[in-house]
Amino acid sequence: MYRIKIDRSRCIGCLTCVTSCIVSHETDSADARNRVVIDSQTRPAPIFCRHCDKPECVFTCMTGAMHKNPETGYVEYDKNQCASCYMCIMSCPYGVLKYDSIRNKEIMKCNMCTHRDPKGNPMCVEKCPMHAITLTEVEK
Amino acid sequence: MKYIVIGSSAAGVNAVRELRKVDPSAQIVLISKDRNIYSRCILHQYLCGKRTIERLNFAEQDFETLYKVDWMKGREVTGLDRAAKEVILENGERVSYDKLLIATGSHTFIPPIKGLAGAKNFIGFRNIDDIEVLKEVPKTCKNIVVLGSGLIGIDCTTGYLEMGVKVTLVDFAGWLLNRQLDKRAAQTYIDKFAEEGIDQHYGVGVSEVIQNEDGYITNVILTDGTDLTCDFFVITAGVRSNIEFLQDSGLELSKFGLVYDATGRTNDPDIYGAGDVSGTSPIWPVAVKEGLIAADNMAGKNAAMTDFFASKSTMTFCGIHTMSLGNVTPPDDDPSFEVQTYDKNGVYKKIVTQDGVIVGALLQGDLAYGGVLQQLIARKIDVRRVKKPIFEVDYSDFFHIDDENYQFYYDE
């Protein structure tokens, strides 16, 4: 499967990836599905959905809205099936998830920009000026 | 290899999926009282008509064919013959197994209330059949009394509220969602419910119910003497595991439920357990994980339950969201606990630490990215190195990524 490889040392915290995410998804609440946070030594840390091999958000989902695609390996989210219970927000060990800030209904979940290309073509990767994030094939 | 899985909810369904993944050629038989796969966590949305029964299904539409499972729907296992390695069904039919998973869940606990025995108008809030009854209740009943203000009781209360039905809520605890919330966080909901017209009675139990000559409850008498008119009584005062059929099986049972180890194995090496049937941590994610782990071990792949952190929940009632993790109400007189709170503009946050380790957290009104807190609590990570306000703690100070697959992990 493909995953967004993160080279933290290259990240300068410019947030181009965050803006790209909002643009790509045309989210009316202008919420992103990724984030860059600053640690206690003021170093930026890009936090992007890992589409985990053992996805806690999927294990905790009580409606089946969050599910792993066995073919692409991507963790997909069906907003129509979602009950907005937020168990996934609580379960993501890395704090990637939140709900949209207007209706508080939809989980802001990375879809690898499969709406641009079914195989995945994340706009954040395309726009990152530092090549801190790159699309890379992985075993699991 | 022939597997039998009993129960078609979170643990059973996920066990079937995992068994098929690990053992593609096995025969898998699923036996369940339920005729449909449905999520019990969203029954309140079925009650008020927001969701159809099809949309309660948390599995794939083609679950049976996709996982090649022989599903015996609407069947009840009433006994177990371990010597013959067979389960016995309600009509006496026997089905043999090589490995068996018991994921039979739990049922509503009916407390021994004076005057309740034999009454015709009370029910729990557990199975789809309960909800079918409860959907019809407001057509003929005006005064609905709900006993218990835990997550299920409040699901029932707010499900009805969506229908414009205002119930009366009774709980022995001092405030609603007593296990999950502190008084401050609970007060947000108590005030909102009061505004919506919900009559609430906390800190009181039910001393007795009065039945009329036709066997219908007409009044619920509380321990403080309050006399509530009642046309229908809903009981959500806890659950008990479904282990009746195992009483003479020789499987080890505790006072809570079926006993099994971290791999899911019972005292019979060919029999496993998963989910609410243990009677210890009745929450969805635990059931799913136990189902997956038991299935792995049944199919010869070693796995063990390592994440025992089950004291967690999220909730949304009347549009107000809350996340609760760990111990949110430490004793006032113990100076080893430090409590920090933030309370502004409808957002309430509380973080409880002890010796630099977060032991409890409440987030109300803003849950964004709250998942990190669960890890910090479960892994007992010292957060004193974080030089930001504790409410802004995130993964950056714990950031690790593996060089091979680029997955995140915690090193602590």
C-alpha cells in the first residue's frame, strides 16, 4: 500500500500541507484533515493519518463508517453511515482526528485524496515545498 | 478446522472476519439469537427514526458470502457438551466444533424492586425487540419513567426527546452519567434536560412500584417518598452477562461472567470468550479487540490483549459533546492528585494528574485531537517534560515514526 512518508527534519512548519488539504477537500468549514504541531523544543511535527495497519479508529467504530479497504489498505470513512459518536477521535493514538467545526458531524479524515485519483494522490504531498512528505509504497 | 462463533455483535462479527482472514479454508458457523447484525450503541437513533434497521448494520451488506460463514440466525444455544465438543440448540439440535468462541454478550439486569414482579409494562433498552416496543409506547403512554442515568438511560431519554417525548429520569447516583462525568460536566446536561422539560430525580432510588389489578404499573414510588405517575417503566440499571447456558458446562465462571485470559482462552483450551460475556468491561472497542484476539489464537496465531484501558467513553446529548477518560473525580482529601480545569464559553476541560502522570481527563464542548490523552493515561507517560499548557498537549513531544513503514508509535 501507499503511505505518506514523513521526514520531520525537513519540515519547516509552513502549513502549505494544511492549506492544500482544505483546498483539495473543499471543506466548507475550512477544517484540515492533517495538522502540524510544535513540540516543547519548538520543532514542528507533521501529524498525518497513517492509515494504520491496526487502525484503532476502525476497531472502535460502532457503525462500520470507519473501515479499512483490504485492497488499497486505506482507512476509509463513510460520513453517511457515521453516527457522530466521536469514539474514533478518542481512539486515534496520535490525535489526528477531529469533527468539522460547523455542524460537528463529519470526522475530518484523510482519504489520501482518492477523490482526485482512486489510487491516491494527496495534494499535501504535491504542494509541500520541502519534500518533507512524500508518497511511498510500504509493506503494511 | 470447524469454528463455531456464538453471538453476532461486535465481538462475534469481528471474530468471524479475523478467522476467515487467518484461516481461508476453515468452516465457520455463526449462531445468533439476533436475526440481523446491528449496533446496540446507536439504538436510540432507531428509536427516534433517524436510522433504519438497515443502517444499524455495522458489517458489510454481503457479510455472509464475503466471509463464507454459515449463519444460523434466530437460534439460541441452550447448552454445551464439552466432552462431545458440541453446542446444543433450543430445539435439541447439536452442532459440533473444533474451536468455539462464546461472544453471547449480556442482557438487561432487572433489579429486585418491590411490586415489579409480573408487571406487563416495563422493559430494558438493549435489543432491537426492546426498541420495537419502545417505539410504540408514546402512542398510548404519557408518563414514561426511566430508571438509571448511565449511557443507556440517557440514550433512551434523548432518543425520546428527539421524538418530542419527555421522560422522567431517576437515578440513585448524585448526578447523571456518574461513572463518566464530574458534577460540573454533568450539570451542563442536567440544565439542558431541565430546559427541555425532563423531570430529573437524582440521589434517590425506587422503593416500590404499584401495579393495578390488570398487572400494569401505575406509580413509581421513590425512596424520598416522591410518587411518580407511570404508564411505562424503562429499566437501564446495568447488565448481566449471558452465561446461563454455561452453568453446568464446567467452564470457569466468575460472579461477573465467563472467565478467560488475555488470549481469550477459557479453562477449556478449545473454547474462547470475547466481549460483554466477561462482565468486566462492557464497551464496544474492548469487544472488537477481544473478538479479533480470540480469533487469532483460535486459528493458531498468537495475540494477546495488551490494551486494558477500558475506562473511556464519548457522548453527544442535545448537541453537547463530551469525552471522558480514566479517573475524573479524584478524592478531595488526597493531595497527590493535581486537578487543572478550563471553563469558558461552553468548553469545559479537566485534567487530573498524579506524580506527573495524567490519570483522568474530561473534555466537553471541544474534543478535537483528544486521542493523545488516552495514550498518555494508558501508558502512564510522565508529561512534565511538556512545556505547553497541559490542555494543548499533542503528539509532537512523543513523536516517533518507524523507518520501514512510516507508522507512528509511542516509545514510552
